[in-house]
Amino acid sequence: MHITLPEDSPVALLAADWGESRSEVRGGAMVLDLHTSLSFRNVTQRRIRGVTLLVLAQEVTPGGKASVSVPSLDVGPGEAFPVRIDLQLLRPLQVGAGPLVHIELDGVLFDDLGFYGPNRLNCRRSMTIWEIEARRDRRHFRSILESGGPEALQKAILESLARQADRPQLNVRVSQPGRATNYDPGREVQLAFLDLPEAPVRAVSGAARLSATEFRAPTLRLANRSKTPVRFVEIGWIFRDGSGKEVMAGSFPAQVNLPPGGEAQVAQPSALRFSHPSGGAVQIQGVTGFVSNVEFADGRAWVPSRQALELPQLRRAVAPSAEEQRLIELYRKRGLSAVIEQLQRR
Amino acid sequence: MKHPGERLLALWSGGDLPAWRAWMVKRHVAGCEACRREVDAYRRASQVAREMAELPAELAWDSLAAEMKANIHLGLVAGAIAAEQTKGRVRWGWRAAIAVAIFTLAVVSGWLAPFPLSKTVRKPPVVAGETALEPGIFAEATPAGIELKGNGGTLAVVGRSTTVVTVSAKSSGSVGARFVDSDTGQVTIANVYME
């Protein structure tokens, strides 16, 4: 295994523990079971909020390329932080000499939302969105603490825990275009959208093919209602099954070129196919889309506010942010005082 | 008549002996049918290895050859040192010669081992379980993590050794899993790319 950091990298590798990592031959391929703990140091004078590593066994076929991101960091100058890699990747048996796995730095996000890195995986956008969500959620819990005290904060955390436990989930399979995934061609449906008035982009209309188990080839018309050009929009999909349960099970990321007030049509030929985690049949009855995040041409990003996420449909279906999950885990492991200390620190 | 031995014949056939020793071996081979046949066999094997069509095009032959020669020369130096240390007890340094031969064999085997022996072994890249995954391969996000499936085979890419709390699938062709380290509370997001 080989770790590559650029010469001017803002992080330096302190240690690499390959732990229980091993490789195993299966048929004509090699399965790489990676369990690695890397330790990095922030060698800049800025605070680091997120890091993404590209983990590459081979580029060509599925199962050979992955990334590992650590959002919600708060690493000061000179401080160290760990990145754990627990993945299984595939690689052809015979690809010549050299390391089995390459690990490269794809990006680092700083607290001023500045970015460093080759950004091969578009991690800049993802990390910026995670950071904006993190700030939104810290602000939300901090305001609850300030207005209602520790008891109110505890109540909000317990509600979040309960919501996570109740959130239904589905197995979702992503199939690439041109591959037959279902004999049932489904029916053409017009898509419904949850309009968030605060969102800078509105989904005007859309259509897709929908069967009981598959959602395929969505086509959308998007309108930019902000005063800033938009270059990326992600639409979240909430699916309703036969029992009326709603679950967010997939999204449609779209590169766009939307000038202020402009409209654009985007399409994606791939399919999402559903099955029940317990193995039972899924009967998808309907689908609703909503704008889950937007990236402006100047690199700024938008995410729904906490008020928008309180809408019943989103409240039931949308997963908590990475930061909310971190705070909840902190509460579970170390109690309310640890969460309060975190909220007051940054 | 004393024959030069396999090691010297192999090195001479590849032009890898110092001049004085090469001259000695050449003189012997010129008058020894058995050693000439041995040398011819080495040269044919070397030629076949170079002509193997399925060797990767990007292989850096020159650098590999240079590395191999360097290792052989290192072996010779090591042999010379060992011979020096045992001078007086063993005249020709046979132990060193054996060590060099083993070392050379290890280098050559290690060098050749990664290469396939036929085109059929080299051809197809991806397998899960015991079955080759060709066009029917797909990634699936489950509450337990990310699985790669196809033709009846399954590989748990993420989630085998971690507790995944959230999974997501993007129709652009990637699936992601988020998990929280129970010791540090650190959130990690792993994505697997299908495109």
C-alpha cells in the first residue's frame, strides 16, 4: 500500500497502522480487506474542518475505487487527527507490479471554507455542504441550550434519537445505464416536488419510469430563482411504500449551468432499485422530490434550514446531518455535559 | 574437465559476467557440447520471456532489467566478500556461490511471479464470491453498509467491521455509508464509485 501526499500538502502523515489488512484471492480477482488507521498532522496555520482521501485499488471496474471522508473535524495548527479506513476493495489479480492500494489526498476543507486538493472526486462540494450543515445544526442545538437550558437540549437530543430509530430504511441498488435491471418496464409518472420557498432552485416539473421496485431515468426541469448562477443541484427522493411509510432512499445530483432566473433540463438514465432489508417485497407507490442542496458558481453552497427540515415529510424521512449524528453519539457515550462542552467550544 | 556451473553459464548467456570470467566461460563453452546446449537453453528461455505477448505494455523493461542486473551484481559482490572471509578453508567459495545462486533464483522468481502464464489468466478483471462479475455488477446500499453484487456473488465493501448508521445512493453511480467511531465519536463517510 502506498500513501501519496502532495509536496505542499496541508497535512503530514505521522503514522500508518495497517492493522489487520490483508488480501485474498477469489477466482480471478483479489479482495483487499483494508483496516487501517492513519494519523495526520495539520501543518498549516488554519483550522481543518474536513479531509477526504481517495482509496484506489484499480480505476476501471466497479469496486476498485472508494473515498473516505472525515467531516466535522476541528483540528488546530500542529494538532494530529486519525483517519480510519475500513473497506473491502477488488482488484484484478494481474495488473503488474506496484502497490496493491494507492491512498491519495483528495481534499482538505478549512474553517474559512477554503479548500486544498486535486478534488478528483468533487469532494470540495460535499465537504462544504457537510460543514454548512454542521454549522446549521450546532447553531440549532446551541440556541435550544441558550433558550431552554440543558433540559431542553436533552429533550431535543432524545427526540433526534427517537427519530433516527423510527426512520424506515430500504436497500437501494444503483444500476448503471444500459443495463437491464427489471423485466417490469414500469409506468411513466409525473414527479411531485416539495417546494421549499427558501431554496434558490425550484424543481418545475419532472418525469420518470416507476415500477413497484424500481425508479428509473428521471428527467427534471429546474429553475434558478436566486440572483447568483448555480452550477450544481441535488434532488433528494422520498419514496412512499404500500403501507404509506415514507423513506428517503436516493438522490439525483446534477451538474447544471443555471443563470439567475434561468431554467435547465437535466436527465439521468440510471436506475434505483429497491428491496426490503428483511428480504420482503417492496411496493413503491409514489415518489416526491425536494432540493436537498445547491452549489453556486462562486463556490458557496445552500442547504435547507432547520425550519424546512421540520416539515413533516422531511422530518420523517431525511437522515440527520453528520454533525447531528456526532453530537448524538457524544451524548450516548459521554452524556449531556460533553455535548454542552462541544457546543460552547466552537 | 571442470564445468563452469549453472550460475556462471546463466550469467554468461545474458552477458552479465565480468570480462575476465566471461572469457574463461567462453573458452570452456567453445569446446564443451554439454555446456553449449545449456547456454542455448538459457538464451531460448530468455527470448521466450521477452516475447510473451501478454506482458503489460506499460512494463518498464529497462528498469526491471537494470534492477535485476544490479541485484545479480550485488550477489556477486556478496559472494566475493563471503569468499574472502572463508579464504584458506574453502578455496573457491562454494558456499558463497550457492548463496548467490539462491539469491539470483529468488530475484528471478520474484520478478517473474507477478506475470501471468497465459492470456486466459490475464483477461478478466473482477470477481465477487466465486463468480466473475462482468456487466451485471452493481452496488447496493443497505442499512448494514455497502455491498457489491453480481452473478450471485456479494462483497461487503463497507460495513463488515463497522456499525453503519446512514447509507445513501446517488443515481450518478455512487453509494455512501456514514458511521461513527464508538471510541472517538469521529464521523467517517465512505463512498464507493461505480462510474
